[in-house]
Amino acid sequence: MSMDVTRRDLLALMGTAGTLSLSGSGDAQTPAASAAGAASAVERNDAAVRTLLETQLTDPASPSRGCVPDQFGLHSAGSASGVAETLAASFVHPQSAFHHDRVLLDRIRLAAGFLERAQSPQGNIDLLTTNFNSPPDTGFVVHGVATAARIAQMHGATLIVQALQPFLAKAGGGMAEGGVHTPNHRWVISSALAQINELFPDPRFVRRIDEWLAEGIDIDADGQFTERSTLTYNVNGVQVVKTITRQLFGAVPSVCN
């Protein structure tokens, strides 16, 4: 099957197919369907909360108290970020089985404590497998922690915000001063700084974001990132395109191969 399709055509197709898949036949979802979807999301998050409550380390004598070890037994800041984000969502949602459950508040505080202990004097965390005192890896962790703090703030859960503020404020200082490993990490850090600034405004954060933005974005006309991580980011995009085109046409155009 021959298909004369450009990458731009496929990106447009991907957007159209994604819209149709979200709306079913193209019509807006009914209120009942929307409510059912929201209830399902709450149930899934509650299930994740139950798993985290079982796996989060709580031993007061453990230096890793507050995180969840990975399959290799490593104790990372990323896991504690996930704990804070997942638990905060159930804590504030009225339909959650854990709505305003103080056990979740205590566990978020444990995660916050681990995050603070994991920070370097500059405010950064380590990616234990490769990067140390790393501003961009701090940015990835901040995304979850700042999301937890923001949804808590929106719902008046000030105790959660207070628990997460020390880590976020110090992390913001580290990212406002530190560098990056690859060009795309400028946007990882900028988005993380924007999240923190929304919670705890600081001109240093805005100034650093403006500095990164002033450099421009390394991307070509077809949406391909011209930087060191192109293997990861572009391959993921191509896989999505391949899946959609197979579903719609039963074949993949040569431009994707």
C-alpha cells in the first residue's frame, strides 16, 4: 500500500484522531459519561493511594523514611514526589475514600521530609543512576510536588502546602542558578520554576525563565527537536503516529519507517 504522506500530514492526523477518540463519535460527552469518567479516575487514584500506603517506608530509624523503594531497592526523590502528588489528589477530592483523611496528611509530611533530606546544599536532587546535584532532574521531581501543592492550595489544604514549601523553595533556588544537561532541559526547569513561582512568587525564578526563553527553542519545521535527546523524544512521537495510522489505514507510510 503506497501512501504519499508527510510528517506534517501525520501530525495533523494524529491530532484529529486523538480528538475523535476522546469524544467517541465526535459529539460532546454526555454529563453522565463525564461523571462516570471522573468517578473512574478517582477510583484509580484511590487504588494507587492504597498501594503507596502499603509500600511507603515509615520506619523512624530509616534514612529513607518517606519514599517508596524501586525494583532495585533504590530510594529516589522521584518516588516521594509521586507519593505527594497521588495522596494530595485523593485528600482534596470530595468523592475519594480518603477525603480529608489525616493519615494521608501524615504520609505527605513523611514524603516531604525525605525530599528535603535528598536535597543538596544548592537545593537539587540526585538521579541515582546517572546525574548528581542535578537541576533538570530536580525539575522533573518538582513537577509532581508543585502539582500536589497547587491542588492543595486550590482546595484550602494549607497544611499540605506548608509541608511541601521548604523543598519547593529550596529547589527553586537551585534551578534558578544551575545549568542543564541537554537543551530540552531548559523547558523542564522553566516549567518547574513557573509552577513554584505560582505558589511562592520570586523574581529570581521569572528572571531565569526569561533567560532560557531568550535562547530560543531547538526545533525544526517538522516538529523534530534538534538536540541530544532527540532519540527519546522523536521516537516516542513516531511510535504514536505509527499506531494511529495502522488503526486508521492498516498500513504505515514510508516516512515513518
